[in-house]
Amino acid sequence: MKTAKACGSWPSPIDTGLIAGETIGLEQIVLDGDDIYWLEKRPAESGRQVVVRRTADGSTNDALPAPYSARSRVHEYGGGTYTVCDGTLYFVSDADQGLYALGPDEADATALSVIAGLRYAEPHLDRLRHRLLVISEDHRSEGEPTNRLTSVELDGGATRTLHEGHDFYASATLSPDGMQLAWLTWDHPDMPWDASTLWRAQIDDAGELCDIEAVAGGDRVSIFQPQWAPDGRLYFVSDASGWWNLHRLEDGKDVPLTELEAEFGLPQWVFAMSTYGFESAERIVCASCRDGLWSLATLCTSTGELQRVDTPYVDLSGVRARPGKALFLAGSGTSPPAVVSLDLQTRQTAELKSSASLSIAAPFLSQAQAVEFPAGDGASAHAFFYRPTSETTTVPEGELPPLIVMNHGGPTAAASAALNFKIQYWTSRGFAVLDVNYGGSTGYGRSYRERLRGQWGVVDVSDCVSGVDWLIDQGEVDAERVIIRGGSAGGFTTLCALTFTDRFRAGASLYGIGDLETLARDTHKFESRYLDRLVGPWPEARELYRARSPRYHADGLSCPVIFLHGLEDRVVPPQQALDMAAILRAKGVPVAYLGFAGEQHGFRRADTIRRSLEAELYFYSRVFRFTPADPIEPIPIDNLQQP
């Protein structure tokens, strides 16, 4: 029989040790012959990123030994950190952003190109010319860094610029015969999901590009993941229809292979993203998203026939394929993200590596419910709703649970329905959670994404409030105990919601934005013109920037807020959090601030992840006057009156 206890005080087996120390991040699957590689982010090793190898006999080992950590910082967010060919690992070192090679029987890596101020991403082996093709980002001059398509010789490390002149480059990929190259570019003020161009070129005898032509994309069209089929034809994902669908280049023409109201693409926040792969020239394995939920299918390249592959997974990415097999990253509602192998003949899946050792009883796990509700602009908005769930504890009779509204970052990103222990941490303690895919989120087509065009801080906030009102009307949550939290762009939405509405009673901003003016003046190149589309051109729209910035309207913010920020954050400088906290402190509003040394944008270290979660729970316990079951080190909270 369950025991009724105050929400927030429920005992839970999902503790910060599980989340911080026993949970890893999984990224970037690479296939090399019969071997499978992936990247693990290990908080318990101070955030070290390790390339892991699984051989044909099923054995697994670290292909990248300590102390090496593979991480690119191009665009600050990185991705595309490594590749493997014939057992040799080519990777970008986190320590110096240089390119290195590590043979299968070597303990020490060989430096290929280490130049102070020069960063690399997406190494791609050009076998014919004994070189790597990479995206480079040059920070050696004053002003904005310069991005280029570059080659690096394996012998001697000499670099050569293959193409330049655009603000951004990505996804360089060689044809199977090594004689053609395809790549993507985009230019300010566009982000890659706004507009990008697919280029194709021949490679001459000297290794230079010639006969360069733009073959797809352009104004208001986003191209994603160009890839050559084994038969030498060029495929890619395009949202020319308003939805990211699979396309192919035929006789120089852009031809759609799928025409569905589904998303086969993703916003390119990082390099080397993949939603499809070639099992053969005749069959593609692909993932697509409808209404925020992902599914897997195979596509016949000659007939266009799409066949669904039933799996238990609701979130899929990193798709790779080879004859008879598909590999991908996937999570279900009851299992955390994992590296998954699919036998294309038997349709059986096997998890090769889980991001966490799941030892939590199912009755403690809250299942995501996809919900759709009316939005303030007449559209419909989307979210995943989680009820408080425990095997041992329940909400006291006559009460409704408190609600935590979560805002994903980006803001051009998406919430996932896959099992997430950072959500279960709250639901297993008695909180309901609404994870909002507000207007601007991906997974619902370009028109939904563009609801946020010029309306950041308005539509996203309105959708959050509408979601809360809808849940209150449904009798699901306590209207007097509604919390809003978010990180990065989600932190901005959080602070706007707290400042410009009176729906919420507390909030948490994790490395969030309080001042759009400061962000526009003091951020990195990749996002330096992002706000042109989300707010307006800077500085022409300065008054609008100030009107949308919580920092200049803090008189409207009167409920408790906790700020959590990395002290080495280059994307959103920590001064943003310090300024907001100082304003609230001076006003007499309850406020807490924790800065974390050694952390950048997003928390990677186990001790930071643990401390930030516990601090947030402690903060809510003081504001809403419940006693957590967990032993938690207190944090200082200014202006909070004693009960």
C-alpha cells in the first residue's frame, strides 16, 4: 500500500549519483569494417569524451586511452569529433583542438596539425590523396573567426584551403570513387535550419576543387546530411516542401524521394548528425519524426516504397547502416538512450551500450504522454506530460501535485519522450512535469518552427502558460505551485515567463539569458546573428531587444529564482546570471546563485550535475516548505523569510 506524503518529500531511488556518476552521454556512431565505434561523455571522468570500439566478437574497449579526450569546439558546440579508417582513429583533441591519429596498436597519438587558434571538426579520410578533409575555424585574427573547407596531409600535416568565402561550412563528404566532394554552406544571418546550400565539385589531379556548383537549397530551404550512395548518387534531406524529406540528385535536378508531413532532418547544432544510412545502393534505413515521436523505416531507392520497422523506441538519431545491419542511438519510454543494433532480416534489436545501468523498478518511472493544447496565437502547441509516479508514495488525498514546466534549449531544438532520469528525478519525488515543445521547436515542420520567427520571448512563453492553464483546467496540477525551469535559450524563456506573466511561483535558470543586448554583442560566431531571425536585426531593433529582455523589466519579477551557471561559458557569459541575481537581490526577491568553475555551456562534470540538481531541489523545498527525503547540503538563499 502506498503512503501519502507531501509532494517533493517522496523517497526516490533515482538520485543524483545515478544521474551524474552512472549516466553517460552517447554520440556519433562510426562504422569501420566489422567494428562499431561511438563516443561516450563520462561525467565521472571530469567530462572526458572517449571513443569506444566494439569488435565483431562483441568485445568492447576504449579506443581512445586516457588522458586523451575527443571534442571539437568549432561553432562552440562541436560534434564531428572523430573518424576511423582501417582501425586508425583520427580525432580532435579537446586539450588543444588539434588533429591527431592513433593506430590500432599504438598507445600514444601522433599530432597531425596542432596550430594555436585553429580548430577542426568532421575529419573525413581522402584515401586517394592521403589526407583528411576537415572543417576548420580560424581564431588567429581579430574579429570573427573564419570558417573554411580544409585538407590536412597525413604526412607532415600541411594544410590547404579547398573552399572559403562563406560564413559556415559543414558535412563535407567524398563520393565512393573519391573524385567528387559535396558539402554545405550557409551565411549570416541564417542558421542552417533557416537556409543552407548544397555544393558539389570535382577533384582535379592536384587535389583542388573544380567545376563547383550549387545543386540544392538556397533561400528559405534547409539542407541536411548530404551523403553519397554506394552507386555514386548524391542524397540529402531538404525541407523545400516545408518538411525535411529525403531527396536525391538526378541529372542535376533535386528530386524528392519522400513527400510526407514528417521530419527526416534535425537542426544542425552540432556536426556529423545523421538520420539515415545506406544498407546498400537499393535500400536506405531512415528515421523520421511525427508529432515529436521518432520511428524507423527502410526506403527502396528505386520505387520510393517506405516500410516501417517496428521498434520500442520513440527517439532515434545517429543512424548508420551496412549490409544486413543498422546502428543508431535510441531511447524508449522505459529505457534510457543506448547504442542499438538492428538485424534488417530478422528485425531484432540489441542494445550494445546503454547510457545508464537501469536498475529502477518500473513503478517508479513516469511515462510521457504526448499532449496538444490550444496556443495563444490560435495554433496548437505540443508537450510531453509526466504525472508524479512512485511505487511507494502518493499525493495526499484532496491535493494536486506541483508542476515543473521544462523548456528545452535552442530554442530550435525539441523535447524527447525517451526516458530521461533528469525528468524522473522530479516525478519520482512527487512533481508533475510538462516538457514543452513550444512554437519554434523542431519535429513539427517549418511552419511550426517559424512560429518563433521574430517572436522569441513571446510565443514560447505563451505556449508554456497555455500548457499550464490547460493542465489546471484538466484538474491535473496545483495552480499555486507551478515552477518553470530551463537551460540556455530555455533559461531565457523561463526568465521571460517569470518577468512578463504571473502564472509561475518559482523558477530556475540554468546558464540562461537575461539580456538580449548583451547576448547580441557578446556571443560566438555561430549564434552571433541568430537573434536577427528570432527578435530582429541588431542594432536596428535595439528597443525591441530591451523590451524582450528580463533584465530591463525586473520590476515584474517577484517570485523566487535560482541561477546556475558555468564560469567558463562562452555561449552565454556568466555575467548574465550575476546581473539578474544582483537585481533580484537588491529588490528583496528570494534568489540563489551558484557558479561552477571549469564548466562551459551546459554541465559535463559529475560533481556539477549532482550539486546543481540537489541545489535546485533544496531551493524548491525552502520556497514551498517541504522536507526532501534526500540529505542535501544547503545553499544560501538571499531574502527568503524563515517560516
